[in-house]
Amino acid sequence: MGEPFVKFYKKMLEWEWYDDQNTCRLWIHCLLKANWKPCRWHGIEIDPGQFITSLQSLSDETGLTINQVRTALDHLKSTGEITSKSQAKCRIITVNAWSDYQGDHRQEHKQITGKPQADHKQTTTDKEYKEDKNIRNIFIAPTVEDVRAYCQERHNNVDPVTFVNFYSSKGWMVGKNKMKDWKACVRTWERSETRSKQPESNPKIHNYNERDYDFDELTKGIVT
């Protein structure tokens, strides 16, 4: 069976939040995260178009700060793209008008297998989480503002413009591997900045180079 997919329409270019990078990013993330068939998690029924998450999970998965996630959620709720319901240990987000964005997965499955949908058992929660994990591995390049906000949180001296320009010119690659976690690279630059300020017997102008980095640390943020 083909992989599940969602539909995007050109009219999205006219959407009022399209030019708001954080809101648009979170909206696309919600479309990709939403379940395409019913399932259960810890006794909670999850309908198509819904998914379970938290502010911290959305922050980790999108690269946005928690405050940026809150603001983007408020935007999406204000214009009716989503509804959000808080539970004791999680948050349930519902993509309104989900059927407008969903591919016809059920019909596709029936045609290929030749069996009625009712003959198939629902996937387990473990499988749903494996699918979610694959989605979380999708890398979204940060903006200068994203990097600046993260650097301010860590109180470091990494220049966000230099950082973004450096990796943009490389297609967000580290060596021969696609970057996965840009925050890990920021932390590596942070350590490089600290080392560059230490007294040296032969001072020299510091230029960022991949050889400066601790590749054992960077491995945490790379898809191999």
C-alpha cells in the first residue's frame, strides 16, 4: 500500500497566515501529524484528523520555542484551522475540515488488497508512534529568528546570521550527511566560540570550518 499523504491546494498561497513562518510551519506539521484512521492511546479515542501531543513535543519537532508554538496555535485556533483540547498528561489537536486535506487512503487500501476495510484490525499504538517518529525525522531549516531565539535562551554569542548563511550555502548538510537537529549544531558552535576566546600562543582569526566541530556530538543531529 502507498504511504499516507495529505493534499495541499494552491489557494493556500492566499491564506492569511501563509507569510507567518512559524504559524505556517506549525500548520503543515499538524497536517502531517494528524492520524488518518481511528486509533486508541491510553484509553483515549483518537479520530482521523486528530493527534496527541504536547507543547514541548511540538517545540522539539518543529524547532520552534514553546512561546512560538503557543502563539502559532492561537493563530490557527483563531481562524478555525484547528481546535485544541488539553488533557491531564497531553493535548489533543484536531485538524478541522480534515477530509479536505486527506488522501483517500481507505479506498486505496481496499482496491489494492481486495479486502473490505472491516477485515483489517487497527494498527497498534506502537505502530502509530513509529509512523510519528518517521515524520519527526523530517528536517525543517530554521530562520535567523529561530536561531537568534535559541541562542538567547542559551545566552551564547553565536551569530545567527552567520550560522544560517553558513549552512544554507551547504544545503543544510554536515559533511556528506543531511542535518537533523540544527540546535545540536548551534551548541557545537557555542563550544567553538568558547574555545576561540581562550589564549593561544599563536592567535589567529577564527573561521568556521567543519573540522572545528566535535563530530561525536554532531552525530546526534544527523540522519546517516
